[in-house]
Amino acid sequence: MRLPRLRKTQPDLPGDVAATLELGRGERVLAHAVDDATGATVVATTWALCVVAPDAAAVSLRRPWHVVDAGVWQHETFLLTVTFVDGTRPVQWTLRDQQTLLPETLRERVQASVVLAQRLSVGERRMARVAIRKDFRTGELVSQTVLGRGVRASDVIVQEQVAHALAELEDQVGITR
């Protein structure tokens, strides 16, 4: 019995872009798109979010999924905005008139990297998040803290709450300090 062919959802990644990525053993491309503003190719692999320069000469961004905090897709403007756990400047790409699964893939990879997470109230209208996330390349579990707006890492009460919550999550997954 012959299985039906799956319909292709987007064009293949150009060969020069694929070569520039230098994918690791076991890493593969899941989705990609070309930024309308710069011509750079945005690529989601099994391990990371990458950006290859328009001339395919270099990888200008390569961030593992466990350091990607979130992605927001604005359908009206075709704008994809990505934020990072370490607070580095968000990146944006315009992906107009392209057949791509990049926004959905970004969401899936970020969610898949979260093993456990907990939101914390650290004062009036102030929030923080602690999480255990998985580095897909190594399989290592990584502890993370993301502080909301107006929350200072130097605040002793915040430090105590975060440390306690992280210790609970780490205990649940078997991470020992």
C-alpha cells in the first residue's frame, strides 16, 4: 500500500542559506521566511532561531530556543516580533505575502522548550516568571528567571521569592545545586 504524499507547506530553503547555517548533527530546518525590510532569511531549526544575511555570507543571529522568551505575530501588519529571556533588544521581521509556518513554528519551539514554569507576584502589580527549560542541542535543563517591568533584580525580597520558587521547580525535575 502506498502512503499519500504530504503537501509541501513552503518552498525549500535556498542552498546557499542552508550551507551558511552549518547545521549541527541531528539539527534540521523546520521553517523559514525572508524579511521584507532587509532580505535576510529567518530560519527556525530544531535547536535554534537563526537569521542569515541577505547575501548568505554569515549568520547574523543564532539563539537557542530556551533563550527565546516569546514571539508575537501581528497578522494585520505581517510583523513578527521576538523577545529574549536575557532582555536583549527584541527583533522584528515583516513577512508579507509568503507561504511560511515560521510564526507557528516559533510558538511551538518556545513552548516545547518549557519543562516547568511558574508565575510569581513580587509586589503590587509586579510579576516575575521562573522556569526550567530544555536546551534542545544538549538536552540540558536550564533554570531561568524573567523579571517583569519595574521589578529590580537587586530587591532582596524579589531575590528570596525567586530563589524559593526556582528551588521548588529544580527539585521537581531533579536538578541539584
